[in-house]
Amino acid sequence: MNVLVTGGAGYIGSLTCVSLIESGYTPVILDNLSNSKLAAVEAIGSLTGKTPECHVGDIGDIALMVELLRSRKIESVIHFAGKKAVSESVSKPLDYYRNNVTGTLNLLAAMQEAGVRDFIFSSSATVYGEPKQMPVTENSPRSAVSPYGRTKLMIEHILEDLARAEPDWSLTILRYFNPVGAHPSGRIGEDSQGVPNNLMPYLAQVAVGRRDYLPIFGGDYPTPDGTAVRDYVHVLDVAEGHVAALRTHKGQVGVHTYNLGTGQGRSVLELFTAFSHACGRNLPSRLVERRPGDIAAIWAEISKAERQLNWRARRSLDEMCQDTWRWQSANPDGYRA
Ligand code: NAD
Ligand code: WQD
């Protein structure tokens, strides 16, 4: 079965292509390479023995997408393409609304025209805003604290409205918590352009000497060790969550929403200690001010995905760190090397 994977050359998309191929699906990638390299697609090929077809193009291009959906006999679409940097979304909100929201509308219009009705969307724990109760369930209140978060929330609302208006769609919303890690081969991982925004890639760059030290944003949160708590989940578990969603909901109409996390909160210091252990030395760090907009703690309630998708995150925090380190130490400059 052929699956269109937008953003399939990116971090989560490329690893999802590996899982799809290993499960017998044929991914067809559409990516404008604005935040990725073709080397990731080659790596998918060398890991699985099947290099996916990759079209360099934009989700702004409806005609191209209609043509791909029809000519490749696509049955489902997994939609990763989007911009994801929270701070950049504050300084360039229109770019985020255009790329993420308008881009998704264009993709849905192309699917409408081509008669494809199965859609899986990359949403984010960011749609829970600053949660009052932990862990967050799929029914916890939603809000957004950044333009990036609002794009995810808007798209969720668009999908819910679409399901009401056109009940023949199968629309799955996967809310990832904090995907980290890499393929255990060290061949595919997160290749941050510029200064990483997120904790794990920053830590990995400290470990290979590209950054001097890890700034720890805030030590006075109301958490056990004072640093902020998140639900880090191995990216391959997230990738496998897409295969589980595709298997379960292909052709099953309505909106299906799931948290993809481990259900366990870990502090910045816990991750820092686990990563130092994985790379075999104590890394330099400095406690600095809180990062504006950060929340103290969030982790997922995961029983819905367990029950309905028969999916659960299997990989440990140590594996997340070891796999990241294997990728970063083998590719200190990312795919450019
Ligand atoms: P990524 O930047 O590595 O991958 C996104 C891919 O989409 C890139 O290859 C990029 O080139 C491509 N792309 C962007 N705009 C495009 C466009 N207009 N047309 C075609 N291709 C385009 O990011 P990722 O970490 O793999 O994230 C994938 C998705 O998951 C994103 O939608 C992101 O918002 C969402 N998400 C990510 C995280 C995370 O922590 N990484 C957490 C929650 C949700
Ligand atoms: C984790 C913790 C930081 C960097 C963001 C997006 C969210 C989702 C995942 C896409 C926080 C601390 C970080 C550093 C640090 N992405 N930190 N030093 O903020 O939970 O979520 O990425 O949807 O939408 O908001 O992840 O990895 O940036 O931060 O101390 O150099 O690490 O303050 O507590 P976050 P993160």
C-alpha cells in the first residue's frame, strides 16, 4: 500500500519511512528540503534495502500533490511537513501560519480532489498549553502559548470541522510529546540547522564539542529537583505509533486522537545525567534563567493509544541517550559531513 509522507526527509518522517517499509508499506516522500537533506532518504534506503521515491516539492503546490496522489495510487497520507521552532514562530508568525496552516489546507484540498480520505497528522503536546492537571489525557483542555502551537491547534480544529462536514474521512491526530533519540545504527538522527532549540540535540552538540556547555533553563520550578519535567519518547517508538495508527484506522471514519509519550516525566537534570552516562563523561552545564514561555511540567496519559492502537513506547531513557550519542558521534556535523 502506497502512503504519501509529507516531510518524509525530516527527523521523525525519515524514521517513520523506515518503520513503514519494515511493515510492508511503500512510502512516497514529498519534502521541500527546507529543514532536511536527501542524505536522510539515502540512509532510509541503505537501512531497509528500499530507497523511497522522494519528490522535492512544497505542500503549497496543489497540482503537484493531486498528480502524486493519483499517479502513485496513494491510499493514505502522513503529514509531517511543517515548521517547528517555537521561538522563530514568535518572530515570523506569518511564515508559520502560511507554511503550516495554509500548507495543510492545500494538502487536504489535493486529497479531496484526488479522492484520498485517510490522513494522519503530526500534532504536539504543545496543544495542551500550560496544563492544570497531570498527566494530560486526550480530553484535557487545549490552548496555545505560541504561534507554532496555534498552528497545531488550528489544524486540529480544521480536521474536526472537516470530519463533521464530510463524514467519509479518516483523520488521525497524533500528539507527540518530546521525541528524541536516533536510529540505533547511528545512520539517521536529528540534524539541527544552526543552534538547536531543543534539549537533546543541544546536549548532543555539547558532547561533540560544537557548544561549550548546556544552559539549564531554570532550577526553581516546583518539581522534585527544580528543573522542568517533560515526557521524552524515543523517535522510533513515535515512528511505530504511525504504523499502528495506519493499521488501526485506515478506512475507519471520524477523528481519532492519541497522545504518543511514555507516560513518564523526566527532569532536565535526569536527561543530562543519562546523556553524560551514555557518552561516558560529565558534560559542562550552567544553570541560567528560565526560558520565557516554558512550562514547569507535562507528561502524557497513554492508555488510549495502548488500548486502541495496541501501541506503547518500549525504549528506555538510556536507549534514547545512547542512540542519540551514536548518531551524533558518528555524524558530528550532521548529514553535511
Ligand atoms: P523536521 O523539520 O525534521 O521535518 C519536517 C520536514 O518537513 C522537513 O524535512 C522539512 O524540509 C519539510 N517541510 C517543511 N515545510 C515544508 C513544506 N512547505 N513543503 C514540503 N516540505 C516541508 O521536523 P520533525 O521533528 O521531523 O517534525 C515533524 C512534524 O512533527 C512537524 O510537523 C512538527 O511540528 C511535528 N512535531 C515535532 C516534534 C519534535 O519535537 N520534533 C514534536 C511534536 C510535533
Ligand atoms: C525541554 C526542557 C527547556 C534546551 C518543544 C516545543 C514543543 C515540541 C517539543 C514540537 C525545557 C529545557 C532546553 C536547553 C534546557 N515541539 N532546556 N536547555 O520546550 O518541551 O517543547 O519541543 O511540537 O512544541 O515547545 O522541549 O527540548 O525545547 O525543552 O534547559 O538548551 O529542556 O527549558 O524545560 P519543550 P525542549
